[in-house]
Amino acid sequence: ISASALTAPRMLRGWRWLLASASLNTLIALALTLTTASHGAGLLGFGINWLYSQCIGLAIWGLIDIGRLALTPDEQRQWQRLFGIVPAGVVLGYLGGTLAGDTLLGKPGQGLAVLQSGQGPGLLLMSLAVGAVCAYYFMSQARLASVREEAARASARAEAAQRQAAESQLKLLQTQLEPHMLFNTLANLRVLVGLDPARAQTMLDHLIAYLRATLGASRATQHPLQDEFDRLADYLALMAVRMGPRLAFSLDLPDDLRAVPVPPLLLQPLVENSIRHGLEPKVAGGSIHVQAQMQGNRLFLAVTDTGLGCDTTAPPATTALTSGFGLTQVRERLHTCYGAEGAIEIVAIPSGGTRVSISFPLKK
């Protein structure tokens, strides 16, 4: 018997099937006892009938199951062989079970005598009918279980493929975001070199440290929220060198959220947008506040600035703050990781500035 043929759906289903077969054999013994008693034959009594029924029934089913496993490794194409397996299993099982019953009772030939009597053909036909019905039932159950397991495996493969695609998409987005941030920073550094070489040197030192931490890390699809905030602190320190007192920032990360896993570079594009479109064009500059908090089972991350603000009623295509490269990437990453459960909201603050918040359920 091949190893593939001995998979769980195709083998005798342990105690559950054994109990079902034993119960059916008991009913047959009871029926035989009642039938023979009504005719005054008194065929050996219920106890003896029960013993023979168990020996014969279990022998029949065991032989049918062994034959099925050995001769029909591909039941979908070889099911016709059961027309030979079932009758052979019934006849051999009947004879073997009868011999086993005779041996257990210590009365050789007693069961054979009954088989040779006028009741023999009827008992054999009944065994054949019961064996065929049981074989069909258990095979149907096995096939149903096999279909369910195959469906579960297919579902697992589909989920694995979807997860792999999502991870590939996230890595692609990350490789797009990191150069985007780097080019923006280098452009700012180029301007600062001509205006204030000393500050440019300090900014370059910060940039080297930032790149060492960022590019040296593995490109995981998720990392702790603490790492995300640490990366923001490095980036904002870079921007503070260039903008000087025109930029103030604060980061608010509760201790119980530090280890929460999030996609990398999820907040940095929002901070970049706040600086580029909100604070840099404003002569007096302003501040950025980044906050994380839980509301129910959802994590909320918000970036609030006191910059020029935006018109949230305008079409997105006409508003740089709401349609830029970074924000587009954040939307795509939220959709890739969380589907419809990921949300992003942009709110214009009446007193001046913008709040961009994203939220998604924490995966358990």
C-alpha cells in the first residue's frame, strides 16, 4: 500500500467508525434474535448472535477497507474495483468471522453448520447488503473529509500566496519610499551647503547615522512601533538642523504600544508632507506632533502640524498635501495590509494646520 493511500481520510476512522460498526453489528444480532424467536427457532440466543455478528461484521468491514486501500489508491478513477472488492470482502469476512466465532466459543463447525442450513443464503445476502451499504457510507464520509481537507489546503495555499504578494508589495513600496526620502533630504542638504556650511555638516552627520540605522535594518514587512518613532526622531532631527528654530516637534508613544507591529515607513511620508507642504512654505515655521493611541481594538496614528493647512473640500488631484507620492504610498500600504479595515483621514484645523490620521485593527 502506498504512503499516499494511507492518508487519514482514506483509513478506518479510529474509534468513531469502530463504534459505529459495533453498534450496527449489535442491531443485526438483535434483529436475528427477534426474528428467530418469533419463528420458535431460538437461534443460539442473543449473546451468541452478538458474538458472531461482531466477528463477522468487523471482519467484513476490515477486509473491504484493506482491499479498498490496497487496490484503489485513486478512488476517483478506480472506484469500479469496489464491485469486486465488496463481494469478496463479504464472503471472506463472513467465513473468517464465523471461524473466529467458533474458535472463541470453542465449538468448531457450529457457525458453518448454520451457514449450510436453510438460513445460510439469507444471512450471506444480508451480510452482502449491509457490507455494501456500510462501504458506500464510509467511503462517502471519507471522500467528503478528503474534499474538505483538500479545500482547506487550497485555502491555506491561497492565503500563503496572498500573504506573499502582500509582503512583496510592501517591500516594493518601501524601496520606493526610502529613495524618495533620501533624494528630498539630499536636495535640502545641497541648498544648506551654500547657505550655512556648519549646519550642513551637522545635517550630514545626522543623515549618515540615519542611513546606517535605516539601510542596515532588514526589510521586514513589519517592525515595532517604537522603531517607527525612533526613525521619525532621526528624520525630524535632520529637518531641525536645516530649518533651525522654525521647526519644533514632539513624539507621543505610550509605553504599552511600543511593541505593537506596524508596517515600516508608515508615518514618515505623513511627516514629510507636513514639513514640505505645511511648515516650509510658512515663514514662521511651526510644530509637528506625532501621536499613537488605542481606541477599542484599533490603533490610531496621527500627525498634526501647525502649518499652512489645506483645503479638504478641493478635489484630491488639485491638492498636493492630499495627493502626493508619500500619501499615495501610505494609502496603498494600508490597503495591502488591512484591506477595507485600514483608514486614513485628513482634517484641516480651523486655527491653522492639518491633522492626518490613519487607523487599522491590531492583528491578534
